[in-house]
Amino acid sequence: MKKFGKKSKFYEVKNLKYVILNRLFIFFCKKSYKDFVSNIKSKSKSKTQLLLGGNLIFLFTCLFLFFLSCIFLLLFSQNFTFATPPDPSNPAALSMTIPNSVIGFHFTQSENSSAVFKKSSPTAIYIHTNNKTGFTAYVSSIDEDTNLNHSDSSVSQKITSISTPLLSSAFISQSWGYRIYQSSPANDFKPIPKASNPDIAFTYNGPFSDKFFIDFGIKPGPNLVPGIYSKQIIFTAVTNYVPKIATFLPGTEFNDVIKSLNPNHDTDNFKQATSAPANLSVAKIISTTDSERPIYAWYDSSVKTIFWWSDADISYANQDAKSMFSKINQDTSHVQLIDLSGINTSKTKNMSFMFFSGTKLYKKIKLDHIDTSNVEDMSYMFGTENVDNPIDIDSIDFSHFNTSRVKNMQGMFHESFLPSIEIRNFNTENVTNMSFMFKKLNKITYLNLAGLKTRSVVTMDRMFYDSDKITHLDVSGWQNDSVTNMFAIFAKLSAMTNFIHTGFITKNVQNMEFMFSHCHSLVNLDLREFDTSNAVSMKFMFEEMTSINSMDLSSFNTSKVVDMSNMFLMWSASPPMTSLNLSSFNTSNVVYMGSMFQGHKNLTYLNISSFDTRKVQDMSNMFLSAMKNPGNGTLDISNFDTRSLTNAKGMFTGIGVRTIYTSSNFVVNRLTEAPQTMFEHAGNLVGGNGTSYIWPNYGSNFAHIDAPGNPGYFTGR
């Protein structure tokens, strides 16, 4: 850009669309108004023509000095643009206007003597630009001298600029300052800036058609010499730089190209190069066809690295970055580094499977500057699957992740080998899907997710499933108001001993199947806070809890439950629990109770006195190998009404009790499934009339109250 007048660093502006220059003049006047204006016009004309070759001059007023009175005047003049011409392919406009007006300060002798502070009326500076990145307006003195100087060079008196921002009440005599504001002048007056260090008066980061204001504050002195005190002030408006941008291919397309760069699929690193390759013919373009600038990628076998480079100022990841780095070695070898430095992800909406590594791991994923503010999908983002020969990988710092727009976190850390996951800072208020999110974590033993916002989540299907290293899990405070599916959510947390769930809401959950299945290490489970009023299925809910000693389910509302099959099933080992009280259960809608208590060999007390079984069709293996006979063990099912029962296969097979209490409502007239095995291996059973179990008398024909001439294995109540 051509520079005008005295050399100044301020004018050395490059790569700009437009620059507008305006000048402000301040004078102390003791001539007549007419003569003063005429004089100023002639001086301004010659000065502005020297600077730019053509000006519009705007005068601000002149007030008069009579006798010992003083007048300060602010005079604005507008100059036209000077800059390189706008880019024809991306035209931008910028204009700045200062109204034709005059502002004056008049000090009487008494005011002068008492140094009364005065401020000017606000003057509007109008800016218009259609530049997509906006503009910046600067203000400064014309030179390094920021004083108001007397027109007579022999007068040494000056009105000096304040040195720090001040309120008007803090001004000392013979000082001045300025303010810039857009609405109300709430800010302090500021020092007049030097030409070498202009102040940013106002800036805006987009198209603008509005105004901002300037006013001045001056405090005279009691011994101020009359005359004209002036200083030329410069306003300069500059369009903000419009960066050159490039856009990467959509994730899957990008992934295809990246994989093709190294046929051996043994890449160690992916990162940005500092310069283009010496021979661009070895590179492939990985930017979209409408990208302003191309992005190149190539493979350097000497360092086993895929490099990318562009001369763009900003290289945006595509809005759709799905699978961008997924399996880049096609399950052939581990990757040492994926470095996203230089890739701007601020526009990306889809990051699903972005770093999904398949059977091989990515040792380090460098995400120092990742912008996730617009991402809606993070499903399987850091997932793996069936990893063989794993390596130790580095932790990822998630503290700067903005997840406020994310809706899908399904499988986000699926089978991850991360040594730690700290995401309590995540904003998950809009997430609807957390299924498989922490499924089968391979390294993590401690996971604290207390207070995570889950109000919008609908499904948590297998959320922590098979994370068998976790010993401590904290999900307290989860407001799961919308969750309907918790299928196997905590299943196979086989090492978990500390389960913290205070305030964990379940009121709308319908599917609780396999919920705590295979939680082998849990000793006690208090679920009194659980709201199960909408649960429909509880099958396998407490399956294989082989260490459980006590279980408090007294608050369970099971009025809508249809399926309780295998609910407490034990098939590998019997837990130490000896007592189970289910007297609060409402089973009026239950249809399936097959294998419900199978394998609970140590139970000596089972209270199911509230069970309503009128709709139950399946009780197969319900008490198979269940209960212990401490000499006179009993099972009371006298409340059972089996009018709908069609399958009782193995119902009492291997049961350990001596006495089973029933009523005449226990009928087997509708059985269709292998009724002949109902009492198989129930060697401890003795009917109320003394009928003892004898092989092979184990069919359903003995499923009635023992009576003379009509042997059975039940005892009446």
C-alpha cells in the first residue's frame, strides 16, 4: 500500500479491502467567527489535498473569546479511501461519515479560575461495511505529541493529555482526554493516543451499518494563556482481514484417500507439514471441489508419516467428519500419533467414528485446540473393537470439549483402552442416546460421572456393559427423566464393589432387563430410591450376582411388569444371601416367571406372599436348585393361582426345602410343556400327609395337596 505524508508504522496496512481516514482538529479561537472559518477552510483545503488529493471538509463550531473567556472547538474533516482495490471476486465496501457539526467549550473568567471541567456533546461516527469479517476503527493523534498546543509557538503553555483512564472528577488542571462508546458514556476518559500506538476505537466482526460516538473532556487552568489550542486527531477505519479458507473432504471420502496413500497400511503418524512437498505430484488433494484453497496430503515412508499442507489461513474440517481417521491402517498396525493441529473443527457437526481405531489402537490423539461447539454426533468417536495385541495409550484431555449441542454419544468410548476418562465438565443436556457409551472399558477402574446432565437421554442400553475393570462407579444425581431403556446398563461390571447412585432417577424406565446381571463383586444392593413404576420387563435383572449378601427391593413398584423370568437366576455359583423379601411386589400383570429364583441354594427365607400369579403362563425352572433345607425348610406359595399356567417344566427340580405350602388354586390342568419333570431330583420334599419324594415320581400329577389315597408333594394351608 502507498503511504502518505510522514512515515508511520500505523499506515503500513496489507491485504485490506478498504481503509477510510478521517481527521479531527481542535482549536482554541480568539478571532471572529467569519474570519476563523475562512482561515480554517483555506488551511484545511491545502492540507487535505496534500494528503489524499481530495477532501470533504466538515467544521465543528467556533465559539469566541471575549476578554478573558476561552473557547475550545472540535473540527472534523472526512477524507476518502486509500488502499489496494477490492478483490473483484469478493467485493467489499467500507465508508465512514462524520456529520457536519461544531462542538465548542466556553470558559468564563470565573470558570477558568476555578478550573471547571467540561465535556463535549457526543459526535456520531457512522460506519457502513458489508465485509463479512467486519472492520476496526482506530483513533490517535496526528503525531507523537498528544498535547493541545497554542497557535503562537512562543507560548509554551499546553493542555496535556491525561496519562491513565480517569473519571472527570479526577482530571487535573490543563488536561484533556477522550471517550468512545456506542450507547451511553459509562466508561472513563482515556489518554490521547500517539500516532505510533493508536487505540482501537471500535471493532465489529461482521457486516455493520451503525454508529459509535466520541466525546472529549477538558479541564482548563486558572493561568491559561488565551488563544487557539489545537491538535489534529486521526480516525482510520479498516476492513478486517478476510482469511483464505480451505475445507477438507467429508470424513469417509477423506478416509478413503488417506488409506490409499500408504498401501502397506503401517502409518505411524498423521500431522500437518510446515511446507508443501517439493513435488506436488506425489500428493493427493483432500479438499472439496469448492474449497477456496487446495489441501494436499502425501505419505513419507522415511518417517512413516502422512502429512497434509495448505496455504490457506484456515483449514476447516468438513461439517461431516464421520470416520475421518477410522481404521487408517485397516487393522494392520497400531498408530503412534493423530495430530489435529491446524485443522479447524468449529464448523463440524458430525464426529461419529472419527477416531474409531478398529482392532488397532492410536497411541496418542492430539486434540489441544479441537473445537466441538457445533458437534451434534459423537457416537463411537473414540471407540475400538476386538483389539488384539493392545498397547498402552495416552490419556485425552476432555476439559476443553464443548458438548452443548451433542445429541448422540452412543458408543463414544466403546471398548476404549484409555487409562482414564474425566468428562464431568461435559454439557450433556441435549444428549438423547448414551447406549454403549462406556461399554467394555478395558483399563479404567474408577469412573466418576456424578452430576452428569441426563434429562434428555432416552436410552442407556448397555451403557457400562462388560467394563469388568471398574471397581468404583458414581452415577449419583443423574436426572434420567426421559430414559425408557436401561437394558443391561450395569451388566457385567464384575469387579464393581462401590456403586454410588444417590438421586439416580428411573421413574420412566420401561426396560430393566439384565440391569445388574453378572455384577459378581457387589455385596449389598440398596435400591430403595429406584422408581420402577413404569418398568415392563425385569428379566435377568439380578442374574449371576454371585457375591450378593443382601438386597433391599422394598420400594419396588412392579405393577406394570410383564416379564420376571430369570430375574434372580444363578447358574454358576450360589450367592451367600439367605433371605429375600419380595412381599411388596405387585405381580398382577406378570406373565413370565421362568427360572426366577433358580440356583439360589442358600436361601432359607423367601417371602413371595404378595405374588398374584393369575396371568402367569411360564413358571418353568422357577425354583430349580433353589433354597436350602435347614432341617425343616419351607416355601409358601399358598397365594399362587395357576389358572393360566402352561409351562411348569422343572419348576421344583432340585429344590432344597422339605415343605411347600399351597392351596386348591394351584392347578396344572393347562400344562403343555413337559409336565412330567416338575419335581425331578426334589429329594427332600414331603407332602402334608407324609408322602415323600420317590424316583421317578416327579411329574405334575403330584402337584397338589397330599391327601389319603391321593398322594402329592404339597401341604395345605
